[in-house]
Amino acid sequence: MRAERLRIGIVGAGRIGRVHAETLAFGLPEAEIVSITDVDRGAARKVAERCGIHTVANSSQDLLADARVDAVLICSPTDTHAELISEAARAGKHVFCEKPIAHDLEKIDAALEAVAQAGVKLQIGFNRRFDANFARVRRAVESGEIGAPRLLHIVSRDPAPPPISYIKVSGGMFLDMTIHDFDMARFLIGEDVEEIYVAGGVMVDPEIGRAGDLDTAVIVLRFVNGVIGTIDNCRQAAYGYDQRVEILGSLGKIATENRYPNEAVVSTGREVRRDLPLNFFMERYRDSFAAELRSFVDAVLRDQPTLVTGADGRMPVVMGLAARRSYEEGRAIRLAEVAKGAVRR
Amino acid sequence: MRAERLRIGIVGAGRIGRVHAETLAFGLPEAEIVSITDVDRGAARKVAERCGIHTVANSSQDLLADARVDAVLICSPTDTHAELISEAARAGKHVFCEKPIAHDLEKIDAALEAVAQAGVKLQIGFNRRFDANFARVRRAVESGEIGAPRLLHIVSRDPAPPPISYIKVSGGMFLDMTIHDFDMARFLIGEDVEEIYVAGGVMVDPEIGRAGDLDTAVIVLRFVNGVIGTIDNCRQAAYGYDQRVEILGSLGKIATENRYPNEAVVSTGREVRRDLPLNFFMERYRDSFAAELRSFVDAVLRDQPTLVTGADGRMPVVMGLAARRSYEEGRAIRLAEVAKGAVRR
Amino acid sequence: MRAERLRIGIVGAGRIGRVHAETLAFGLPEAEIVSITDVDRGAARKVAERCGIHTVANSSQDLLADARVDAVLICSPTDTHAELISEAARAGKHVFCEKPIAHDLEKIDAALEAVAQAGVKLQIGFNRRFDANFARVRRAVESGEIGAPRLLHIVSRDPAPPPISYIKVSGGMFLDMTIHDFDMARFLIGEDVEEIYVAGGVMVDPEIGRAGDLDTAVIVLRFVNGVIGTIDNCRQAAYGYDQRVEILGSLGKIATENRYPNEAVVSTGREVRRDLPLNFFMERYRDSFAAELRSFVDAVLRDQPTLVTGADGRMPVVMGLAARRSYEEGRAIRLAEVAKGAVRR
Amino acid sequence: MRAERLRIGIVGAGRIGRVHAETLAFGLPEAEIVSITDVDRGAARKVAERCGIHTVANSSQDLLADARVDAVLICSPTDTHAELISEAARAGKHVFCEKPIAHDLEKIDAALEAVAQAGVKLQIGFNRRFDANFARVRRAVESGEIGAPRLLHIVSRDPAPPPISYIKVSGGMFLDMTIHDFDMARFLIGEDVEEIYVAGGVMVDPEIGRAGDLDTAVIVLRFVNGVIGTIDNCRQAAYGYDQRVEILGSLGKIATENRYPNEAVVSTGREVRRDLPLNFFMERYRDSFAAELRSFVDAVLRDQPTLVTGADGRMPVVMGLAARRSYEEGRAIRLAEVAKGAVRR
């Protein structure tokens, strides 16, 4: 499509829905939010007021039936994503959907099939690809600045674990938290993974173990092109949100540091210190949330492919399932064991 | 005044006017721009369209006569500031004015007198006080984290000199560029300066010298409380915008680094390197421009004193005049030689 | 024993023998070198002259028969270590031996048995334990500064691979290069490893592969106490010698950077850069070579246990054998599969 | 002269004498200490024993009369330097003398005259020129890496002031402490200073003021070639020894950081911190003390000019006298006001 302004409907007025609404309303003149809906009508109304959205739809069905809506943002709970994608596609709407599409490959495949049939655009909310640090690392790989990649190391640690109630419905750490790192690994190396080995454990809170999950893990990735990667995950880091990557290539390495609220260093009689890094993902990745929406709106308005496709949404789920199986069986798992046609060499 | 939303008029639709308009329109729901004007009507109209401003006034007089306008942002050229402040004050409007108020103390004093008579609020656009780094340094001083300050060092270097045509009307480096650092010095130490010594020269471009100005200087400040400060200024830094401060106190020091577009470090066979710091003041100080407006809007809506007063706008001009005289006469100049009652001990 | 000065004999006048001789001669007044020997007599004579050693022995046997010799430094090729340790022990000499003791556990066990029988002291040359950075990390773990360790990450990359001729006799990367990291892992966590998984490959030079070795690997370590560790090895890093560790604990993390020849940072119109890190292990670890000898001399003179025991020399070989098997079989290997009684829980 | 080994006599067995003796004895095979003397015979004997020096001379006269002595190291108190230089020169000995030569220009000129007459070599102990950081900065200037220098900033702060008893005989802060920075300024820019302005005060300890000295100062230097420099001095820095420089040139800048005992960074729930920088000048400048002696020994053995000449020893004293006068008179002082022929343009 070619339009001046993309008219958007938002399904889900929780935290991430609100963030996206504000970005669109106050930061993206190329887009206009025409409708919003949420099972919690009050939440939808509040966002609508703040962001000047004229319509609060009664349901996602109503919102999708609205002819003014060119594209939808799916910001509702994970278990509704796949079905909403299909419905939106059938309604001819372009779709931006938060990750993950689903915890189940069949549901994902059905949704992707609907998108393919409808010929609409789909972008998955792997916002970190749009972060200045990780985008810079990707450029270093793509441009050959560090030569052919050999080793990748991703550190991804949360400040604190979510409540046990959330953990129980989260799909497990690999599908809830590591899924971002699985996407990051594929994005940075520009290649698929074919085998995964996990060494993990419950080190933060035994309750997490009792809920059937783990909270700390090292995940080893073997890429199709021979690159070896590690992901270092922990649900808790006392000093806050820790998000770094390092790639060793044949001509050098590139490594990123965390982002900080300021660049001030204090030296006292006891130590040289600085304030803790940005602690909350909303702060740390603020710019990337805006950038991913800008990218989506651009892709639709200019009729270009989106930068994070449905296939990009599916593969991290395959990786998460393989990781889980590796954790359970104590051996390396080939992605082909988990999903047919998982990796095309 | 106590209102839900502050209704604002903007005089001047140039670069800084546009930035402020976007901040208000897209980032500050507590404010509403009701009118804008510029001698270049096209520029005003363009900003109005982008930011959804309904009225483009024919003149600043018209804008000030508009009863809906609670407060004005003065973003027009420096030589209009003082008179506009007075007119706005007489019209009962609160005023946010870009720095400097004027190059001439009499004009400044007349404007401040008008503000005092009208009882309106006035905030001067020393945005750097609202920067996360410098605000952190100020907190370290105020809280006693580094003890009693002894030495202050400000590095403030521009990426490249402005055109000679601009330099000729700029009021000279001290009133155009150093004025920010004079304000920063007073802000960080929380005290006035009583004597200034300058060692300066023309090192960047002889044309600047022929225009009667200098382009490189060290300015030594003696504060009333005995603290000694230095400002290190250059109109050109090959590596970009360099904005740092360091304070030595009795219990330690605090020092800030520049801000960078990313935290990626590349190691190759030749060197360990990172990308250049943020180069453009609009990028480097983006957040501080938003924060100063938020602070102004808050101050007016809650009827609190503004954080950068008219007196704060006047003193850096006194310091600039003293610096210029020191440069010309090759000796330390007491501020009292330049302005009566310059410093109250 | 209690003596004023420890009288030392050195077997082996190659690179490391020379370094140790200079340390003893010029930096350790508590020690005196009374004899040196090498199959290359000229080499021994050269070191003797430079360091003021009066006796150049005809053979290690002669040196060990010298009654003046209290202790020997074994700096000869690896395949002579185990037998020389036994001979020295039987001659009643204390022993400092370069790593590894042998590539073969039976030989190691025989040597350790001889040491135990003779009641002499034995220290293995894992010098990195004495490096200021790694010693600081160990202190952070021991003191509880970062709480209970959860994840360990060791980066250990050489500037360039050794010649293929050396690789063929090196015992393989795990016993030649990673062995230092295996020791470091045990030293830093203060605990043994029970299982090892390796993902490795030939990425630097296919000749290394043809010689039956690998050049790049990620080694996952599971410690007895549940900690998970990774070692990131590469035989080649374009930017030089890369030696870092990071530990995540329940209360925080500690991470070390490389050491640099200077702390100068250059900012130009292209980048912000610094010189490459110390490139050569002799420079990077200079102080640690001196510190390990000082520690050995102290331990003997004060009759204290040495800080790197025979058991500390044996376990990294076990780990290397397990790593090799994991690489060959593509599965995690428990140390107990490789050596009886490998780990005492 | 051309010799295999330089035979050295040391006058003064205090702290710096001991350091130099150990460097020569244990680290410089090209030199041999043949004699040492000190008014405190016990001190001399102790160093002689530790360093294997066979002769403890009764007096500096005896030491200078010793025909075996090729060169002397003058490590006695400042007020003896000038006379000892003259005596040594008349005895035909090459001289390495600690800074400053004297507090008095006439005495300095007499000593330099004696050296010139005798044709012996003289090196002054400005060890910091041999520090890896400052040498790197000098290379950046010399090689044109940062273009033509414009601004120099030296930070030089001591961990704590010396005892008042020492301050009274020290010649004042400018001749005792800043003298190193005056030399550094000349060394880094490769040019002489022609005017000095000082803003200083007593901020650390009022006792220092009562002793007629100051403890904190900013010193502005105008170089003959137009470069402007600042020295930031304080007798006390809570966080330890602070020794940094920064130069802005037409093509970039170079800046050095302090040196640290390790490169470990600890992140906790409160802050990101590292240990304090090297605190004691003996540690911080350890390598430079060895390097300056190596340079002196080389210069004599190869009959090359020394790298820190008598003129280099004189000029910082002139600068110190000018600084003192500026502090007293509150105005910029041209070096020509203090010393005839101070600066040759």
C-alpha cells in the first residue's frame, strides 16, 4: 500500500501496548492510531485519552472489522497472538505482533500460513535488533569489519525474576526470556543454528525449580556455518539489567557494554565508582521500541519487506524447544529433532 | 496559576523553536501550543502543520495579544530577546527565553525589571543544567558526596566553528559559546564568581581573529567561596562535540565522560576503538531540551520558582564581558569592574 | 627447612628458564641460583653469565647430586617433567615444575607419589593465579564480595597459533593452552569440575585440523557445587592476547579487562582509540612469573604448603582429557569417565 | 667513554637512593655500583648489604675521589645538589642528579657551568618523562598524530600533603611538587613557556598557609608557540595519586588515565566500582625510575646526550619562581621578569 499515514489499531492496552501507543501518538507522525481495545475496558480508555485515540473498540473482532484500520499491533497476552494474527490477516490487516507468536509450532505455522495467504505484512516485536548497540554489532559483522565470525557470546541477565505466578504461564525461561537472545544470535551472525546444548540450573530461587523451570543457564549454539555461540542467562543480576554481546572474528572482535543513566564517575577514598546501568527494559530499550515501530510503519507505507519476519518469529521458538529438551536430556539437541525443516542449509 | 494544561505561544520557528515545538507537541501532554509566529511565515506554518498548532500569528505582538496564551517561548534571534521579554511580561505572559537575554546589561536589566513588575515567571534556556551528566555532578556537590569543592574543570569544545558571518554578530565567543559554561560553573558550584582571567588565542582560523574574535581559550574563575575553576574552550575539536566537567572536592572527585551513540568497542589488528561521541548539540542535549521545558511547564502550572531565573541569565553575560576585558587587557578582571553589584558576597 | 637463602638449581635454560633465572638473580634476594643445566650447554652458559651463576652442570643428574642445591626449577620440555620430579624428590630436593606435569595420568601419579614419599614440596607453574587481576577476582569470591558464584566466563585467546611442528607435539590445544584456563576455573571458583562439554572447531588454520587438533572452542564446565562455567578459547586473536574472566554471583559480578601498555586514549576525526593490549605472555604475565617464584621460595623457607600443589597440576590434565573426549564424541563427559577418583565430592 | 659496564657511586641512601640502588643492582646488568655514601652511615651500610655494594665511602668527597667511579647518582637533600654536581664535574664524573638542582638560579648556573667546563654528562631526575603514559603522549605530539597542539591540561594531585616540617624547607609547592609538571609541560609540548598566571589558595590545611605556602592551584602557561596550558595541582586527593594529561591538537586529542593495581570491575546492588588507582609515587612511577637510569647509563656508555639536560633542570625552577611571584602579585608574570635569558624564542 501507499498512503500518507498508516492507520493503526491496537489490541491490548497493557504495559507494552501503552508504550507503543505513546510512540505512535507522540513520536511517529507517519502513523495514526484510530482504535484500541482491551478486555480491560478501563485500561483501553485510559490509553485512548492520553494518546488522543477516538475509538475504543468493544473487542478485537470489532477493531479488526473497522475499515479504517490498515494495520494492527497485537499487544495482548501470548496465548492470543497466533489466533489474532490469523484473524487480522484474514481481515486484510498488516500485523505487528509482540513475541513470541506462540509456544506451539503448530499454532505458529497456522498463523504464518494465514499471513501468507492474505499477503499482508507481519513483523514480530524483536525490538532489540533496533537497539543502537546491537545494530552496531550487526553492522560490524555485515561489513566485514571484524572478518569472519568465529565465536559469539551473549550475556542477558534480568534484574530480578518475575513472580512465580507469571513463571508458571511463561512457557519457561527459554521461551520467555532466552527467546530474545535466540533471535539476537540469528540476527547478529546472519545464520541459523543447527544444534543446541544447555547447562542450566536453579540458582536464584528454588520456587522457580518447583514450578518446573530453571533460572540460570549457559546455552551453546552451533551455527550452520560453524560459528559457535554461547548465551549466558540468569533471571537475577544484583546490579541490574545486563545486556551485552561480543563477537570474535578473524580480523578482530566487537563487544558492547551496558547503557548507563549518566557518564559520571565518582572517586572517593574507598573506590572509583559509577551509578548502576539502566535497570528496566523499558528504559534500556526505549529507543528500540520506537525504532521497531518506525521500521514497521515504513515497511508498510513503502511496501517493503519487514525486518523481522514471521520466520524470524518461528525459529527462536524452535530453539527454545530444543534448549528445553537439551536441559531435560543432558545432551546436545539438533533443531531437526524438534521441528521438521527447522534449518535449511 | 493552577491549570490542567499550559497554553503556549512560540515566537521563532527556527531550529530551536522547532525542537521545542516538537517536544511540547509529542512529549509533554501537560502543555498545548496554541499559537506560533515567525518573521518567516513559511517556517512558522511548517512547524504548525507538523505539530498540530492551529494558529499561525502574524506577529509576536498578535501572539502576545492572544488571550489564550498563558506563556511564551522566545526562540527568535538574540537581539530581540530583551524587548520580547518585556512585552510578554507586560502582556502578563510567563516567559521561557533562549540564552542569552542580550549582550548588553542595560537591556537585560530593563527586561528583568519588566518581569519583576509583572510578577510573571521567567526561565532562561540554559538547557545543560538538565542534562543527566551535569545534573549528576550537581547532585554530588549538593549532597556532599565529594565534600567541599576545590577545583572545577569544564571542557567545552565545539565540533567546528560557525560561519564567519555568524561569528561577526555572535557577540563573540564568550557571549555565544562560553556563556553556557559560565552558567554551568555557577550551577555546579552553587556560587558566584568574582574574578576572571583569560588566556586565549586564535588557533583554529585566522578569519575569526580578523573578525575581532578568538577561537580558543582557557578561562580561570575565582569563586566567592575560594573555589578555582577553569573552562577549556575551543571552537573546533576534530573528534566532535566535547562536553565534560570534573570537580575535585575534599572527599573525592566526580568527572563526566562524553555521550556516545553506542557502547560498542572494536578491537582490530591496529587498535582498540569506538565510534566518535555524539557530535551535534541537538543529539547530545536532546533529553535536556525536553527536560528544561518540562521543568518550565511544571513551574508555571504549580506556581513554583523556575530553576533558571532571570538573574541566572544575567550573570553569565557579566562574566562574558569580564572575560572579554581580561582577554583584551591581559589581566584578571573582577566582575565588579564590569557591572555594579555584580556579586553579592 | 629454615634457611636464610634458598639455594636453587635450574634445569632448562630456554625462554621460561631464563625468565625465572633473571627473576631469582635480580629480584629475589631470598634465593640464590647455585647451578644451571641444559642439554644445550651454550644456552645454559649464557644464562649463567648474565645472572652470575657459578656452576653450569653437565646434566640434570649432576645438578640433582649437588648437595648445595635445596630446590630445583624444572624448565625443560614437558616430556621430561614427570621423571625429573621423581628424581628430584628422591634426591630430597624441593621442586618447582612448569606446567603440565605430563600428558599422561600414570606418569603424573608416579611423580606425585615420589614427591609424597620424599616429603618434599612441589609447586606447579600455574603463574596466572598470581596475576593481579585474577588474584583480585579470587579475593572477590573468597570474601563473599559478589555472593555465591553462579556463572563463570573465561576468555583466553592467543595472539597467533604456534607453528604446526609445535602443535603436533603439544598434546593438543586442551593440554597445551586450555590447561591454564582449567586451572584458573578451579582456582577462581575454589571447587572441582565434574562434567565437561565441548563445542569446538578448526577456524584459524586447516593445517591445525590436519594435525589432529582444533583451534577454537567453547568449553562448558559443571562444577561440583552447581556453578556453570564457560571457557572461550581461540588460537588467534587479531588484536592480541585476550585474557579476561567474569563471575556472576548472587550479590553481583566481577569482570576483568585486559592489561594495556599505557592508559592513553586518542580521539581523532575517525574514532576514539587506544593502543592494543599487551600482546606477549611474557609481558602480560611478567609480574606473575616473579610472584609465583617468590611464593615458592617463601613456602620452602617457611615450611608452608605451596599454593599450587601436585594435585592442582594433575586435575587440569584430567580436564583436558575429558575435553578432548567430549570434542571427539560430541557429548558431555564426566571426569569420572576419564580418571578414577577424579573428583572428590 | 666506551665501556662494558658503567661503574657508579651513589651519594645518599634515603628512599630514592635505595630505589635507584636496587634498580642498578637487580635490573641493570650494564651498570655496577662500586660505592655508596650517606651522612647516615647505617643507612648506607644497609643498602650496600642488600645490593651487594662492596664499598661504603666515608663521605661524598671520598666517593668522588675513588678512581673506579665513572658516574655518580646524587640522591642527597636538595640543598646539597648544586655543590655536589660541581664537585663531581670537577672530579670528572658523569652526574645523575635528583630534581631540583637548587631553589636558587645562581647556584644552578654555577653547577651547570662546572658541568660545561668539565665536559661531563648531566641528567636530571625528571623520571616522569620515562613513564609509558606520558611518553605515549609525547609521541602523539611529535609524530603529528593529533596535529598542532593547542591546549594542554595537566592534572597532578598528591594523595596527601607532606608534614608541615617538610613543607617549611621544601621551597614551596611550586618548586617541590609543580616542578615535575613544569618539566612535563615543556617535555610534552616540546617548547618553552614565556608567561605564567597562577590562581591558588590554601584549601587543604590552614597550617600550610601559616607556613607561607599554598596547597591548591591552577597554573596557566603560555608557551612561546602560542599553546596554552593549565596545571591543576592539589596537595591532597582523597582517592589517591592523580596523574593525568590531556592535549588538544588540530587533528584530535590524546588523554591519559591513571594506572590501577588491577583491571577488575565489581558490580553490586549499589554501584559499579573498581579499586583505587596506584596511590604511591614509588608504585605509580616504578617503571619510570628504572627507565631513566637505563637511559642515563646508555647515554654515558654510548656517549650520547642525556635526555634530560641541565637546562631542562634549570627551566622548571625559573617557572616555579615565576609562579610564586604570580601567586603573590595576582598577575601574569613573564619568565623574563624572573630570569635573564629565560626563554630563547
